[in-house]
Amino acid sequence: MIITDGRKEEDDDDSEEEEEEKKEEERNLNLLFDMEEEEEEEEEEEEEEEEEEEEEEEEEEEYRCDVDTYNTTHDAIYDHIISCGFVLFFTSMIGGSRSEAAMKTALSRLTSFLMWTWSACDSNDRSFTPDVCFTWFKTVLCDHYHTIGDYCSVYLETVKGVGASTIYNHLCDLSLAFSWFSLGRNVSHHDATYIHQSDLFGVYQIMKNLKRSYKVATKKVRGGKKTMTHLQHTLRAPEGGLVEMIRVVISFIPRITSWYNDLISNPPTFSLTKQMYDTVLQLVVCSMYVTTVNGRVSGKYISQHILSFQS
């Protein structure tokens, strides 16, 4: 029985060792599988990162190409229109003797407008070239003038993110460009791009309504900023406050009354000094400022001058 028990114990020990070895083998296999899975996952992640980098590089390259193409087209159209006398017309007396810099800005805005309307309306995906520039200009003015509103709301407001006052300035520049296209160019009636004033009724009505709308929007934006700090910064309200200025004006009344009485009672002996003259003049201006609702401009500096004579 003792021998048998010993053999059983040995057999139990062997079986336990075998089980442990199997468990170790399973653990090792699991570790290998895990390592292989991790390596596969890392490889997949690296491949995904490489693909993303390649896509980003392709997008950047396409963006650079688009920007370069846009700039090249913009410069070509710009140079073509300027060679036809756009800036020269407006800088002359007949065009209003406007500044060259302002007209170049207006021309750049006109070029952007023509390019945007071309891409928005042309479904054939054709290139916009100087050869079709004026033909398209006439088409926009006669047939596609509704795109002016889309240009303002979709492109300028949404894409460019400009404010109402800037859009209003864009519209003013476009109005000048439209008038130049119909009146300022030296073209005959038989020219394919010639346009009569009667053909511009629709576009002028659209421009009139748009400018009115954006002018109202500009006033609303600027009206919302009329705090006391803003008014002081723009010199439309005195820095020290209106009450202080009124107090200063009232404090000078006895002195001015005394000078007036001296002048009336002894005109030959009355001596008017420069300090008295400056004080009276500044007091008159300041009194008009503090008693008038409109026209309160530069009160900041007037109050400083008056306060300097208070002592």
C-alpha cells in the first residue's frame, strides 16, 4: 500500500507538471498571438498614417495648384482690363479724377466678381480667359445680374467673412465698373460687347436695393457700438463728462460778465489781452457744445483748453 501510494503521488506530480507545462505553452502561444496581433495592428496604423499623410500632401498640392491657377487667372484678367483703360478713365477728369490706388482696388474687386460669377454660372467647367472676359461681363449685366446678390451673401459674407460696410464698398466699386463698361470704353455700336444704357435697368435696380440694404445693416452695426467709451474714443463725447463741462462754463460767467461791464463802462481804457480773447473764444465754442444736442465733436480738447484757464 505504501509503494502504491508513492507511485500515485508521483503520477499526480507528473500530471501536475504536464498541466503546468501545457498552461505555459498556452500562455506562450497567447503571447505570440498577442504580439503578432499587436504587430499587425501597428502595421495597419502605420499604413493608415502613411495613407493619411499622402492624402494630406495630395490635398495640399491640389490646393497650391488651385491657388496658383486662381492667382494666374486673376492677374491675367486684371492686366487685360487695365490695358483697356479702366484705371486711366477714372483717374482722368472725365472719370472723376479718382486716385489710382482706389481704382486698382476697384479693379481687383471687379476681377474677383467676374471670376466668381463665371464659376457659379458656367456648367461646362471651362477656363476663364481674357478672350471671354468682356463677353461674360456683358452676359452678367444683361442676363445674370441676380448673381450679384449671391456674390454678396454667399461669397463675401459666408466665404470671405467680411462685414456689411465692406460689402457696401464692394458694391460701390462694382457700380463704377458697370458704368465704365457701358460708357467709358471706346467701342463701336457694332462691337459684340457693346451694351446700351437701357439694358442696364435690371442690374441698376438690383445694385440700388443691395446698397440700400447693406447701408442699413452698416448703420445697425455701428449704432450698436455707441457706448460712452466708444464716443469718447471717436471724439464725439467729452472725456471728462458733459456735466463737468457745463460746470466749467458756468464758472466762467462771472469773469466774462466783469470783462463785459469794464468794456461798456470804460471803452477807451479797456485793454483786451490775448489770454482774455482766447478765453472768451473757447468759452463761446464750449458753451455751444454743452447746450447743443448735435455736433458734439472734439469736446475732449475743448474741455482741456477751458480747464487750463479755470485757475
